[in-house]
Amino acid sequence: MVGEAEADLGVEYRPLILDPSDPDDERALAGLRATPHTEFNDLRGLLAAEFGRLNDPPDTGESAADDRWVYYPWRRSVLVLPGPRTFRAIRLDRNRNKLTRAEQDRLSTVTVGVVGQSVGHAIAYTLAQEGVCGGLRLADFDELELSNLNRVPATLFDIAVNKAIVTARRIAELDPYLPVEVRGGGVDAETADDFVDGLGIVVEECDSLDIKLLIREAARRRRLPLIMETSDRGLLDVERFDLEPDRVPFHGLLGDTGAEQLRGLSTRDKAPYVVGLLGARDLSARMAGSLVEVGETLNSWPQLSGDVVLGAASVATAIRRIGLGRPLRSGRTRVDVEQALDALADPDIDTEQYLADPESDDPAGTTIDRILVCAQRAPSGGNVQPWSLHTAPQELRIALEPRYTTAMDVGYRGSAVALGAALYNARVAAAAYDVLGPYEYLEGTEPDSPLTAVLRHGGDTDPALAADYPYALARETNRRLGYGGQIPTGVLAGLAAAAAAEGARMRAVADSPGIRTLAAVLAESDRIRYLTPLLHREMFAEMRWPGEDLSDGIDTRSLELAPDERVALQIGRRADVMAQLHSWSAGAALGDYARDRVRSSSAVVALTFTPDPGAEPGALTGYARAGAAVQRLWIQAQRSGLAVQPMSPVFLFSRSRTELDALSPAYADRLSTLQGRFLEILEVPEQDSVALVLRLSYAAAASVRSRRRPAPGADSRR
């Protein structure tokens, strides 16, 4: 049987794929084993090990019964390989995720025809390498010559072999399962229609001008897209006859010239048509000059291997677009490397240079100035400081400013928490300077603010509040990784008492399994924040980079990023990358920053409160009071030697499915599940609301504190 197969023309380029369970194939294998100088190489063990190392390997549905013995007659060698699906999964794994598995599967349904196997060899092989086609049809009537080896990646052993067979053999040695058909007689007027029949895309790279036109006419009749790359200044032509069946071939550059006028032309006689197609003004100087020398000092126009390889990359990219249904119009473009090299420039360098930060913990000025500065140093989501401070002879008013709200600040609830923290700081400073008076919240009574806190001046003090004054000024967010370690019971009790003093309750998770579970929840929430366009945009709008004004927002130095995390953040800020990850349902690593920090914590605590009986849905006063508890607990934690970092899951201030839908329509179901798990772990009753979540850890001091906008009448350096 093997001898009969070798007599067939197909054996010149097509390997024999043998299944030992088939009696005929088993007899063929027995004959090969008995044939002297036939080499057997079993690659199954190596490839099985490689498959085992794949991340997220697919279920190929194959077993040892699908293994195949592949005989290459021109090499007199047999390779033993796993089945085609397993083989393909391993070979194309490094395509991911420039090409996803689903995209690879879609492209595997496309058959591409390549006419001309000089430039076409590189194109066909690139398509096979990338796995972006399900079959190839190759045509060339010519045999390989030594002068072809300047651009055709063949060898001396291939000289005098048909060029299409050379290409097919090389592809077979890359992927024996990829169907490749060879038309060794090339293409002519009688065979052009037959060649394009059944194809999905046509690539034309032949030298004969009449065949170029005939192939286009045949492609137009079959409504097939056609691509041509010319190896001078990266010229790429796309003709979408599938979308424009009446389109004139060659973009109309040759007018109504017919194939009979182009047939049998000498190289010199072709020159005017070539220049007409390529454009005299657009040719490289060396190509234009070489055309003058054709027939004199040159046999034909020159081509360089690098230009051919570049062209293969351009064609493969165009085929991926067409095969995946992505936009690609008819037309012409250039991928000119020489021109790109002329535009070399120094890259932008992130020098980490920030504006000077003369922050001080000892505010100067009047007592009122000191109270204002302390109030301004309160924490807020994204350090947006969503308030305005107004002083009068007998009172300080802190008004919630709607202009600072974000999508995650559902119903201004997060802003209300921040406002309550600012009022707490003002009370602390007033107590320290013996001017403490009563305070109240005005909700729904001010025309420009949904909530206003009023602190009246008096002559009182409060030793407990006054003792918090230096800590309120020094309070900071510390995002460093923790060292671990258990928080003593007495310290946790002190934190709970601080929250209770302001009418809130602390709910803590301090055991390792619970912390790890919360880390997973918060990491997934961060992933969703990255992948939701509005939330992503608002998140990075809060960040302040080198050279920017640091009076609000999050100073990126305070993120305490390791080098790999800094790189991840630079990629994470790109909306196009996030859109791509969303389309793949991927991006688990986007939660690594939150996951790593929560896992390094000693505890995660949530501050919760029970709304007042009869309070209107969406009432903000309860959140503001809980904000005071947040600040009091935060100060107590730092007094106890703990590092504090607020964690803001996307669902933090959402109280209904409708609100989750508004936050992230694509991930509302997932957010609902995460929120339920979060509340379950922290044992938050259904009637209670969460004001804020803090991770507590033992860690090195923060490297920088975020600054604040100047308070009214206060030193502008604050």
C-alpha cells in the first residue's frame, strides 16, 4: 500500500496519516517498519507533558485511540502524534489571547487560496503557523531555483521541485492535519474558476499580469475577497468583491485593459503596467530605479526576504479580519518600515516626578482655620472630598456637593459617609480648642445640597474627642501589604467600642479562612469595576499621576505598587484592553491587587448601622452618622498600631437589584451574588446598611499621604 501511495502525485507533498486500528493502515505501518532507513519518532510523551502544562486546557474529547502515525515520504520518516484536536490545542495555545480559542475555531472554517509561491510561500506558511485557516489551496507552475532562495524559505534540497510542493511540504511538517491542496500546473484562463471554487479568500501573488486579472475576475464572479501584497514599501491591496461584486479589478488602475493584452509580455513590456499599478510616485527609489534596469543589468525586479515576511504578516492580519467578520474595506495601504524608522523617537519615560508636597500635621492660623483644616482631612472615596465648607460667626456648615458624585456613590450614600467623617473631624478640633457646640444634620432642606451638617460654636470640650485631634490630622490610608498576625481581642474590642460610640456596629472577620474568602469576593468586585466602562473611567479619573495636581484624587504613589503592579496598572488604565478582556469573560488578574492586600490583612471589618424607624428609603443621615463612626474607628485603629485601608466593593452602597443593574448592566447578576456572599460572611442583618469596609493589618508606614484641597481661609499648602 505504501508503494502505491508513493506512486501518487499527492505523496510528493502530502503526508500519509495512518490509524493502526484500521487494518489497511496497520499493514502499511508494518511495511514501513520493514523498510530499511525509515525512521520512527514517537512524540506523544513530550506532547502529553506539554499539554499537561497548559493553563486552562480545553477538553479535546480525544484519547489514545485518536493517536496517529504520520509518514512523510520525502523524509522517509514517521512521527507518532496525538489526535488532531489535541495537536491543534497545543500548537496554537500561544496564540491566546491575540486569538481566542473561539476565534481560532471560527477561522478554521475558512479555506484560503494562494496563487504564486514566492511571496505566496511566506504568506501560506504564516497562515498555517497562525492556524487562521482550515485549509489551503496553492498554485504555481514554476520550479524552485537557487535565485529564489533570497526570499523563499526553502533549502538547496528543494531546487528543481515545484514551488507549490515546496510550500506544501513545509506546511505538512508544521501541521500534518491541515488540508493542503496543490495545483502544480499553476492557474490559467481555463482553470481560474476551478481554482477559486470553494475558497473563502483569495491571495494573489503571481508575476503574470494576465493571470492577476483572470484571478480577480474569477474571484469577482464567486464574490470572494482578494488580497495582494507587493514587496515594496509594504504595499497591501484589498479588493472586497464579496461586498462589492461590481468593483473594477485593481481599483480601476488599469482601466478596461483585458487579460489578452497582458498575456505573454516580457519583463520589460510589463514595466509600464507594473508602474501603473504601483504608482510611479509611490515606488521606493530603489524599486523605481531597478525597473529602469530590468532587461539591462537586472533579469527581473528585486525582492527582499524581509519585505516578503512583512507582507506575509500584513496579509495574515487582513485575513484574520475578514475571517472574523471585522471591518475591512476595499482599498490600498502601506506598512512602510523604512518610513517608520525615519520617525524613531525617544519613548516617554515615567519618571515618577510629582509636585512638591509640603504637608504638615501642625496647621497654623486661627482656631476656625484649624477646625476647617481638620475637617478637610477626612477620608472620602477616591479622595474627591465631596463637600464644601462654609463658616459663619456662630457655626460651621459642611454641605454635600452633588457635583463630586460617581456611579458607585449610589444615592450620595458614600458622599454622606464622607460628610459624617468630616463633621467628626470638625467636632474633634472644636473639642481640642474648647469651642465645641451642638451639631445636627439637615436633610432635604437646602436647595443645592441633599445633606448639610451644621456644627455650632460653643464653649465646651470633650476629652475623648479632643484626644483624637492629633490622630485626625495624622490619619492616613495605608495600602502596604500586611505582615499578618492576629489582632489582640482587647484591640478589637476597643475598635468596636469606638464604632458604638457613634451609633454604629463593627462586624469583623479575623480568621484566615474568612479573610481569604472575603479576598476572593473583593477581588472579583475589582475585576468587575475594571471591566465596566463607566466604573473604569471614573476609577482612573480619581488617580493622580506624576506632574499632576495632587490636591484631590488618589496620589498613585500611595498605592504602594510593586514594579509588576505598576506595569499592570498602566495596562489596566487602557479602556480598549478592558473591553477586550470583557469580550473574553477574562481578567481574573485584575483583582490581584485587592486579593493580595486583603489576604495579607489581620482583619477585615465592616461598619454597619440600622436605619432609624420610619426613615425614608434612601435617607442619608444614617450614612453620615455611620461616617463619624468610620472616622472614630479608623483613628482608634491607628492609635493601636494598625494600618488601615478602605475597601470599596462595587456593590457597597447598592440596596436593590435595580441599583446593581444601573451600576454594571453586564455584571449585575454577578454583583448580586457577590453582595449576598459578602453580607453572609460578615453576618450583616438584612435590615442593616453597610457604611464602609476597612482592611486592618500590621504593616510598614505608608510612603505618602494623599493631600487635600485648601480649606476656605486656611493655608493654601494644606
